[in-house]
Amino acid sequence: MSKTRSKSLPISWKTVRLADVADVGAGNPAPQGVKYFENGDAPFIRTQDVGREHIHPALSETVDRVNRMAVESKRLKLWPAKSLLIPKSGASTFLNHRVLTGVPAYVASHLAVVVAKPNVLPEYLYYWSLTLDARRVAPDNDYPSLRLSDLQEVTLPLPPLPVQQHIISILAKADGVVRKRQDALDLADAILSASFVAMFGNPLTNGAQYPREQLGSVADVKSGVTKGRKLKGKKAVEVPYLRVANVQDGFLDLDEVKNIEVLPGDRERYRLEDGDILMTEGGDPDKLGRGTIWRNEVPDCIHQNHVFRVRTDRTALLPEYLAALLRTQYAKHYFLSCAKRSSNLASVNSTQVKAFAVPLPPIGHQQKFVMAVDQWDATADRLKGTLKKAEGTLGALLYQAFSGELTAAFEEACAEEIQQRQELDLVIPRLVALDVIQHKPSSQDEKVVEPVLLVTAMMKLMFLIQMKGTAKRRFYEFVPYHYGPFAKELYADLEKLQEDGLISIDNGEEDKTKITLADPAKAKELTDQLPEELREDVQAIIDEYGALKHNELLDRVYEEFPAYAKKSRRKKVAKKASKKASRGSKKK
């Protein structure tokens, strides 16, 4: 779709394709072998690491880390901070599982990676992505797969950058309320799990405490109706049915319950009853085997064949006890040990579900636990109510934000300021470059009397500010080239600064072009307009890397970001010299 403005949007907005405002790609297969994760200093984010989080806890101990020195041979791409990650396949795509990376990170191949271009803020893309219904982009099945080509063609509204920032500030507050409500619900869930262990012990370590029976001997385990069966003209009835998308990790998503035509006998055969445990046969590995209790939320509802229905013999096994047991590490270890693994999904069959060994405390003990569950349910219902209200508020704000309603009054009242800020945003990369030149290091070459900034060093310093700065702003499209990360747009900005009389450029060899400041007073006046966080980023990078000699700076960048050194001439020369030295040593 072309960059045209929708009639319903404010006049300053455009409708664009995602590919117009972001680079859309995919991660790499995980490195094989433990050695790639030993002493690693860059996170490798897999599908199971991606939750409904604004900034990923990339420094968490739960996230595997890759040793950068092992990356080059594996050709892993290091994605910049504030890359938006979206699962490409599996049950997670039905949820709003999105994440912005907090630091540069390597990413697994089953994640789509969306990197904002300079005309859009990453947080704006993040909140917009929460409105993206994967079921409309992906094929209509229970385990959809997002194709990058489809994702690139999705359209979104694009307001001016100052309006994007205003939208982000409003949505972040509403999002924060949702997170607090979710944290409270998670805490209540943790209390229930702790109560289970306090009452029955840890089933992983107290194997002799209670007798164990296979689930199939104390419960009826059944798969559901198969979708798409041909009824061959037989009389059918239409009934609601549960799909995998409806059965989530410990809760039911009943916002969209579809109907299906089945034979009258199948309606009775697959009808759900109060207290049935629902389990999916496949999904995210960390959620496999989790069970949700059915409480007749939808009358006359049945279930499809990818959802198991477990109906317990209540003289021996209460559903509330089983549901809590299925959330323990004991159950998780069992189902992962026998599951069939495929890409980032895992699945189990009914035989394996029936073979699950269930510790069976006396029914009286189970009934005492049910009393605790009843109290927890009452608390959880209240918390779920407040969470749903907060989510409803956020949902309404998301709709208003991306239709232009949320900021209409702001745009009208602040039109002149928005225009000024928008004009500044357009030249911010150039001003950051000017600020780097203004704070140029004392020396990068011992032979130079008056300090100058070589263009190759300039390129590396701008790259480091983009990759490591706290502002996480993307100025240029850096690609691997002869001397590491390279962005042709920077040359255009340098030429413009020279045209404006702010800098002087002394063209030399490819990596020896010299840059000096021509008008310090005017440069300071212009760079004072930069946001404080960007000026602090410039100073921090200059302080850490500015005094390095030219080759030392290149080596540091190659070491920290090896994915950008794969086309380096310096690396090739070093390798040839090393091989030559090795051959000479062998001859001796």
C-alpha cells in the first residue's frame, strides 16, 4: 500500500506499511553446543522468553547468553536495543505476546524482529502491535504462522514524532496499571502454589508420601471432536466449541467462542461438565500440561480434538487438586520429558496424559485444600475483575490512540510546538553527529599535532551511541562493511554540515578522511537543542571510546559487535598474516 493518508485520520497523519517505517526480519537458529552459552555477555532470546512485557529483562538469569567471540562463525545477527519481537508461530501468537529488547540481543529464528526506522518510535510500534490480531494476519488455524512478507504489508497509522511521544506517555500509564493488576494476580497464584506445597509437600521430592496412580485409572481422558469432518448429509446440530486458542495457561479466553456443526450424538459425547479439566495437546513448551477447570461458562459447549477433557473420579481425585498439581514443576518435568518437540512447540498424546503418575492424598486432605482454593478463587475473581477493567481501559485508549481521537485536542492546542519539534526530530541525527565532532577525542593518532576526527572513527562512535546509548534512538541503517559498521546516510549529513559551514572535511584515503569543527559557537548553539539524554549518550561514548587510537577503536567495535565485522578488510588482513606466520613457523 502506498503512503496515503486515511480519510478518518488527522491531516498530519499517514497510513503506511510496516515495511515503510521498520525493518522486518527474523532471528537465527540457536547455536548448538553449550560452549556458545558459556561466559556469554549478550542475551539470546527464544520464543519462551517473550511475554507481555514492555522492556525485556534481558539481563535476567533465565535468559541464555551468547559469547560474542563465538558469534562470528555462527553468523548470528545482533539486533539493536528496542527491537520489537513477535512470535511467528504457535499458540503465543494468539496472545498479545510482544516485547521490546532492553539491550542489543541475539534472537531465535521463530521470532519476527521489527526494528524501527528514524521516523517512528519503537514504543509506538510496540503499543500499535498490541492491536495487531495475529489471527487476521496468519492462516486461520490453531497454530498460525506469521509470514514476514505478510507482516511487512500490514498497515498502521503514522502521526508526527511529537504526537507519537504523547501517545506513548498516555498509554504507558494505563499499561502500568494493567501490569500492577497482573502482578497482584500472579502473587495470588504463587500463594496458591505455596499452599499446595505446604499441605502436600513437593511431589518431586516426596515420592513415598502418597501412593501414585496413573491419571487414566482415576479419570476419564478424552480428545474432542475433529474440525472439518464431512457429515455426508446427516442431520447436524450447531453447538459452541472450545479451540486451543480458548484454553490458555491457567485461564480460559472466551472472548471468541466459535460454533461447529456436529451430529447429535457427538454433542452428547463431547459435552463439557462442571469440574472438567481442560488441557491442550500442544503449545509452548513451558506451558505444556497446564490444566484449566471448566465451570460451565458456556452452556452446551463441546471441545475439539486438540483439547483434552479430563473428568476425574471424585471419590479418589478432586479436579481442584489435579489442576493445582498440573501447575507444579513435577508435572512440568513429566510432560516435557515425554513430549514430542517441533521447532518452538511441544505436544503430548492422550496415552501420555493418561500415564501421568498422580500422587493421591486421602480425599479428606484434598477437600481441605479445596476450601483454600475456594478462598483463593474469591480473591482471584476480584483481582481478575480489576485486571479486566484496567485492560478494558487500555484497550479503549489503544483504539483512540491509533484512530487519532486520543491526541486530537493535544494536536490542535499544540500545533505550532509540534511543528517545531517535528522539524527538530528530522535533523537530530545530524545534530548528534555534530555533537560528536564538537566533543572529539583529544587524539586518535600520535602523529597528528592538532586533534582531528577520522571519518571511520566518526562512523564507529555514531554506531556505538546508537547501539549502547540509553536513549536507544536509531539514527542510521548500519550494515557490515570494509571497516565494520557503515551507514551511507551519515555521509550525507556530514556533507550538509560542511555546506552549512559548521565543519571542514579533508578528503583522503577511504578510512583517512579528516573532520574538524569550523564554527564552534554555532555548533554549540545547535547541539544545545538536543534532548539531554542524547547529549549524555554522546559524552558517555566519547569518555569510554574517544581516546582510543584508530585501530584500537576498530578492534573494540569488532570485539563487541562481531556480526558487523564479517566484511572487514582489517579482519581479513589479520587472518592472512596469522596464516602466513603459522606456515612460516611450521617450515622452521
